[in-house]
Amino acid sequence: MKYLFLIIFFIASFIKAQVIVNKTDSNMLEKKQKDTLVIDSGTKDSLKIFKPTINDYQYQTQFSEKKIFDTAMTFNKTFIFSQYNNRDNFGRVQFANIGSGFNPLSYEVNAEQNLSLLPTNKSYGILGINDIKYYDVKTPTATFIYHTAMKNGAALQSTYTQNIGKRFNFALDYMGLRSQGFYRNSLSANNNTLFSGHYTSKSGDYELFAHYLHQNVNNQENGGIVNDDLFQSGDSEFRNRDRALVNLASSSSQYSYRRYYLSHQFTPFNAEKFPFRIRHTIFNQGNKYYYNQGSLEPYWYASEAEIVNGFPLATKKYSNNFSNTFSLVFDNERFKLDAGLRYQMLKFGVNQITLPALEIPSEMKENRLGAVGNLQVKLFDKFQVNSFLEISKGNQFGDYLKTINNIKFEPIKDYFVNAKVNFQSSYPSFNYLANASAYNNFNYFLSDAKNQSVTEIGGNVNLKWFQTQLFANYFRIDNYTYFDAAAMPRQSANSLNISQIGGDATFSYGKFHLNTRLQFQNALTNKELLPMPSFIGRANFFFQSKAFKNAAEIQAGLKVYYFSKFATREYFPILNEYILPSADSFLIGGQPIADLYVNMKVKRMFFFIEGQQIGTVVSPNKSYAFPHYPVYDFRLNIGILWYLFN
């Protein structure tokens, strides 16, 4: 790794050295392209060097509009950069250790699980294709995001990017997380490695986006605490969490996610007369999931008959998706349409196992043909339509259909309406299809799986008053796929219908502010298949002001997070999924989680300092993420975000 940093340092030094150029080189610069370096053409024997502004530092996702780095001190950052995955995790509750996942309190669709192997509890930091950022910066730029860990360890994400010339940019991003946790056998060790590049030709007729991504989400699995009564009573001997007995002694799970990606487009004719482009996208993505044990865990079996003789303790699943797409793109200022053909080669495999009553194929694979299309329409800067369609046919993994339709319009100035109608029909996530385990009770093969269909209708209204946003969503899920209390995959015969309604608003008086977010939700049918709290709420009361003669900006406040009591699903470590509650399950929720914080911005460095779960300082912690898995106790959480524009 040290050689990689030496190479980066050498390149950065070389590029920086090119800033000093001879004045006779001025006639070689393109006058049409603006730059932060302006060279006098001989009138004066000197260089004029203009200091870059924040507008010179931009990023984008592929084939989208560029955005400027956001270096403002806004209240929503306290919900993002205080979290190890750098996302607002409203609607989730975290395990007692960072990097260990969440309990999802409301229904959400994760497109990364379509036609792939992705255990739900490993999905919260995974970067999809449309999450990858490509940069355009005038000078070498670095970003650091740091988080404290539980007990021992830390989390650090570092990004380095620079332009080579005006048309090529590369970026290197690495995230490393290691957190011991306060309970036994709860170590988290996650890391991401990302290389990305973006190139545009001098004429603008050719553009390329490429990246390589490798993510690991590794965790020790302790099976939860043994004695919940001692935890809930606040027993003094239990306050040292490392003394608490846990159910598993030598188990761990590992998930690996790797992708090679290239997408490029070419404009063969004059773009002003014939706005057509040819686009080609190719990628290969491999997912692997391992469940490892040092020895057989008595927690998982009651008799020798429940053990598969000769089966290895470590188990493995994997999936692979090779995709190749050719598209034609029609693009002008108001109307954009691209449509193309896609070829896919899919694989899914598990440990090879021989059982007397169950036959599990070691590998399933197929070749698929399909079509994809995107439509964007902009009218009068007041109305915008975005539609996406993908369809493919297959025998092994069924037909696939996905469409996303969004409409955004501004009926009155500064009042925006966003509406959506989405639908997808897809084979269940591959983790539901098969599992091979040393424990006979957890081997299954869903041979007659049907497509799970999800219809989503909803939207939001943004009002000028109090920065208010009101939202409503409705989901209808046919052939809903879930794990029952015995960790066996099932599909419901009747549809599951879910409603969500809520809003977000910020009230201000001088330098004092109150931001609230509320969500009411309900499973209208088949409630027992997806238990959820009827109410999720969050309030953030804070003070914000300039300080130290405007050299810094400070936020200080109190955040409270709450969800109502409900009979939650349970966490099942072997699959890293959630199963329906068992006989020894119990209700969770009804306990507010409060954090006191002081945030500060100095130039382009942000400090996020929180005293989390402050209520546990005066009374015992009784909050759970899942039955037998408590929420973290009081801790000092520190997050740092630092932009370095050289």
C-alpha cells in the first residue's frame, strides 16, 4: 500500500510543477475553456494566477449534471456524518456496534438485491453503480471522513482526486472500519476500495466513465446476549458489557462485493444537427457470502441428528452478473431518450451438499437477453419527467421487469411537487433461493419460487413555509418473500399492502431552530408477515451561529429519535437476514434515544461531537435493536469531515 501512496505523491508533485510555465506557452492554451491559471500573452512579463473558488470543485454520477462540493454547515449533516456509513439512517435502529448493520423499521426496496446475492444486513454501506462519484477539480483534492468506534478501533474514509489536463480525472477512495464493540464476539471489520476515472475528448464527442470497486463487510456473530433480564434490570455486574454471556462463541460472517465497470459514449455526427450518440456499457459484478465457525455451535442444534455429518464448518454462497449493453441516445436540451439491448450471464452457487431428503444444486446459471430505456423531458423549467424501463427474459431466474417513473413540477413559484409510480417484478433475492449449512434445520432450496412484484405509488410536496416537505407512499407486494420463524423462505399467497405518510419541517426563531421528521405507517394486510412500528419520529432542537469573529460556525443541540413499541422480526446470523418472531421474542421500542451534540465548522473542516444515548447515564439502558441485541449505551461519538483543496 505504501507504494501506492508514493505513486500518488509523485503524480501530485508532477502536476503541481506544471503550474509554472513559460509565458510563450500561452498561445497553446484553449481560449474557449476557462481555467484558474491565466497567463499573460506578452503585455506584461508576469503570471496572473487566480485562486480557485468552490465552483472549480465538482462531482457527478455517470452522464448526469455536475454538482459543486457542499461545504455549507447545514443541519442535515449532523444526521449523516455522525453515522459510520455516512448516510441518514432515519427509519432504522443500529446494533450495539458500528459496522454491524441495522434493523429496518420501515419497508424499503433495495435495487442491489435484484438478481444477485446480497444479505439484507450486509447492504447498508454497499455502493451501487449510480452511487459512484466522478470528479472534476482544478487542483488535487482530498477528503477525509473519520468516526470513532466502539471500544477499540476507528472508521476512516479518504478520497484523493485530481485532473490530468482538462479532460481526464481519476479518483482513489478507501474506507477502513474496525470496531471491537462492547459485547463479546462483536468485532466489525469493513473496508472499501474504489478506483474511478472520467474522460472527455477535446471535441466533446467521446465520454468515458469507469470504476473498480471492492467492498468487504465482515462481522463476528455473537447471537445476542443470553440473559435479557439482567440487562433490563440494570444489574451492576452487567454494566461491564464484556461480562455478558452471548449465544455464539466462534462464528463470523463475511461478505465481498466486487465490480469492474465501463460505460462510454460516442457522437458520430455534428451534435447540433444530429444529436445522436452511441453508448456502450459493460460490467462484471461478483458477490460472495461466507458463514464461518471455529466449531459447531450448540445454540443452533439440540441433538446430533440435526447435524450434517462431514459437512464443512465454513459455508459459501456466491453470485455473478456479467452485463453488456449497447444503446442509441437522442439528446437535446429538452428531450433525451436512450434505448438499447442488454445481454446478461448470471450465476448463483452454494456449497455442494448431499442430503437424503433435499437436493440443492451446487450452481444455477443462465444467459439472458433484454432491453433498457431511459426518457427525460424538460418543459419550461417547470415540468420534468424521468422514466426508466428494463425488461429481460430468463428460464432459471424468471422474467424481469422494472420501471421507474418520476414527475416533478412547480405549480406555484418555490412550491414543488414530486410524484412517482414504480413497479418491479423480479425473482427473490438469491439469499432466499438456497442455503447449505452444517445444521440440517437451516438447509433449504426454494425450487418453485415466483416473481415478487412490488408496486409503489407516492410522492412529496415541498412547501415554502418552514421548509416543509409532506410525503405519502403506498406499496403493494405480491408473492411477498420472507423468512418464517424457523428461518425457512416463504412466499405469501395474498398481497402485502403498506401505507406510509409523514413530513419534515424546520421552525426557526433567530439562531434557534427545530427540525422534525415524522412518519406514520401501517401494514394494511398480512401484518404478521412484516411487523413494523406504527410511528417513527425524530426531533432536532439546535442553536447555530457564527463564532470567533466569523472564523468558525457552531451548532449545538439535542436530537431525539423514537419509534413505537412493536413485535419486531429477529436477526438470524447464519443468513444475515431477518426472520419472523419466535416464541421467546419480545416487543422493542417505546424508548427515546437522545443525543447531545456540539458541531463546529472551521474553514472546510467539520467536527461532529455527540454524547449518544445520554439517558443511559441516569437510568439503565433498556433499548433493543432486535430481541437479545441491545442498542449501544452512552458513548462519546466523534465525526470529522475535512475537505482539502490544494
